[in-house]
Amino acid sequence: MKKQTVAFSRQSTNLFFHILTRCNLRCAHCYINRDQHGSNTLSLETIREWLGIFASKAKDTNLIFLGGEPTLHPDLASAVSMAGSMGFKSITIDTNGFLFHNILDNITPDQIDFFSFSLDGVSKGINDAIRGEGCFDAVMSGIGNAVKKGFSCSMIYTVSEKNIHEVSKLPELVKDLGISRFFIQVVGLRGESEITDAKHQVSKSIWQDIIPKTAEQIAEQGIIVTYPKVFLTHEDPFECAANVANNYFIFPNGRVYQCPLCEDFPFHSYEIIDNVLTPRPKINETNFFSLQIPEGCVMNKLIQPGNLSYDDNGFPRYKIACCMLKEELQP
Ligand code: SF4
Ligand code: SF4
């Protein structure tokens, strides 16, 4: 098994493209904030224009269709075809499992790289308490149907204090599911979430006791596992992805962020105006990315400092890594 920290790459670009914010669910930790991100659904023509902004770099660009629930968009299948003909390096659809508009029948496995299913509990009780009644069954049958049709599938598990106790059961759950990638995420304190307090995030000791070990057990089953580093020692190098990589978080009201932690604030770096990616005047998130602080991520310190801890001299006990810094386990 190979374990590596995935370095940020200047060469590749990631487009996290929220084509609508509408959703059939109201997950407890939903990061969508309609006041900040809009409640409109992009037309297929606008999706084409906005993808066109990045088309010259398409072969180096990973495209992730997001929502809300992206399969609620009636033209998602056409958007996927469009992105395919523009030559994007990879195309992923993140879904809550409900797979609206018969999406599995309207695209083919060679058109996308992954369907990524969100599940936040190993038991129906915990998952559905967080994500909503019927979600566990929707994800399980959605994965089953997608795998049967030949789609590559991955799973995303967002860890909070509500479901950390079920993490150790994940290797058993995913055993015969047929997924090929597994992503562990840490819950964010943003959006229309009920989870607005740092007490819902998992402490350093619990994270480090449970996550790496479970990730290894999942990887032993032939599944590539990715999880955020979260905590760094003072000796570990710190980098802010926004300074060294190209990540664009695009929302249907035209806001484009480089840092997901900023998404609750009008701090976006760019705005798409008349189908042109337009840098925004000061002050915006870009004015913060170069600040060096002993706590590591400056936005973490400003926005969700509850995960920091200080010694008696007021010095941080560890640094918080960029939320996009990942460990990857290759079976
Ligand atoms: S987290 Fe995703 S699936 Fe859940 S309510 Fe928000 S947009 Fe919908
Ligand atoms: S999470 Fe922190 S380190 Fe990462 S892009 Fe945002 S500000 Fe930079």
C-alpha cells in the first residue's frame, strides 16, 4: 500500500461547478447558503458559456458537477456531453443518491469518470438522522444500479461528532459495494448547516486515532482512499492551495471562490459577469492567502477557530492544514 500527501499542482485545475443550489434534502451539515450562492438554476446555455471560460485548459482540468443536487438539473446529461466534447480531463457528478431524471439511463459510463455518492452514517439511523429519511437506501441502491451499469463510483463520508463513532464500521460497509474510491471529509461550519459550532468537529486526538487506521482498512480492500490532513506539526510545511493551485468554486449567482472556507461571505475572488471571469476589487479572499500565521490556515483562524488549541504561552499546539491538503492511500 502506498501512502502519500497529494501535493498541490500548478499544472492542474479543479472546477467545482454548482449548476444549481436546489436540493431535495436538508442535510444537517449542508454547506449551501442560498443568500450567498443564489437560488437560480443555470440554463444549459449558461453552463456552456461558463465551461467555455475554462475550455482552453480543459485537458488539464477536473470538472465536478455539484448542487444542491446536480441530478435535479434537467439538462445535466446534456451538460456532461458538452463538457466531454470540450475535452475536460475528468468529469465527476457528486450526488446524494437520488439520481433524478433517470441520469443513469441518459449518460453512459464512458462519458464520466465518477459518480460520487455522499453517505454520512454506516447505519440507516445515523445517516438518515443527518441527511434525511430514505437517504441511506437511496445511496445503497443508487450505487448498486450505477455499478451494474458499469459506472465507476466513489463515496464521500463527512466526519463530525455525530457520526465519528461509526467510522470504524466503514471497511465492512464498503466491502462488496463495488466502489473504487473513498473520500473522507471533515465537516465544515458553514452554509445553512445546523452544525455551526466547533464542538461538532472532531478533536485532533480522535481524528488521528480513528481516521488513518480506518482509511488503511478501506484501502486494503482495493479502494483508493483520500482524507484531509487537517492537523500539521510546526515542522510540517504549510501551503495555502489558493497560492499554489487552481481551484474554482463556481456558484449559480456567478460568484467564484478559491477557498471553500470563504463561501459564506462576499469575499469571492472572481465574479462571472457577462460570461467573463472577472477579478473582484479589494477586499476579497485573495488578500488573505499570503498572510503567514503560526496557526497555519488564516481562514480557519478567522472563520472557525474552535479547532485550534494553545499552550500556556499562547502559542498554537499545532497548525491547521489547508482544507484541500489530502493524504492518499493507494492499495
Ligand atoms: S449537503 Fe448536498 S445533498 Fe445535502 S442538502 Fe446540501 S446540497 Fe443537498
Ligand atoms: S483553506 Fe486555508 S489554506 Fe486552504 S485555500 Fe483556504 S485559506 Fe488557503
